[in-house]
Amino acid sequence: MYMNEQLLTNSVVSVQGNRRRGENPNGTKRRMRGLFVVAIVILIASICLSFIGGNSDAFAADTGSHLEQTVEVVKGDTLWGIASKYAGKGRNVRDYMYEVKKVNDLKSNVLQVGQVLVLP
């Protein structure tokens, strides 16, 4: 067909002339903008997930407080006796005693009559 050198050079100039000032032909700015948007979305998602899953221990502790079992100490009760009675089958009595002391913030094994113990 009829080709002219001016037509070829004008088309190249027009393609180059349509490019914005400072824009990279590879789209680096667009790629960086896309990465920035993805990073922001990931940040927002992680913050939302931390709020949703962050208080799971607090909710678990709150629901368990309504089902606490307590024992009132009477004359002759010992920590070992209470622990062996409520430890449950197959559970180590010493470990259960330690848990009872920990839950009730006891410093020793001495109990007082009328004292109320929370059982784990």
C-alpha cells in the first residue's frame, strides 16, 4: 500500500505525546499505587481481626464465672481432703490442690472454718 515516512513518524510521536509527564512506560506508579492499596486493605483487615479475636480469653473467663463451684470449709476440712474429694477420677490430687490454692490466692495449706473456696 501507500506508505509514507511521515505517517510512521507521526504515529510514533503521537504515542509518545499521549504519555503523561513523569509517567513510566512500565506503569511503575500504577503498580506502586496498587501495592499501597493492598497494604492498606491488609492492615485494616488485621486490625479488625485483632478486635474480633483479641478478647476471646476475656469472654471465656466471663462465661466460666457463672458456673463456679464453691465449697465452704467446715471444722476438720483440709486442703488435701477437699482436693481428693473434688479432683475427679484419674486426676492428680497434688496438682488439683495447687490449682485450688492458685485460684483462691492461698499462700499456705491452712484453711479457716467458714472460708469459701472456689474450685477450678
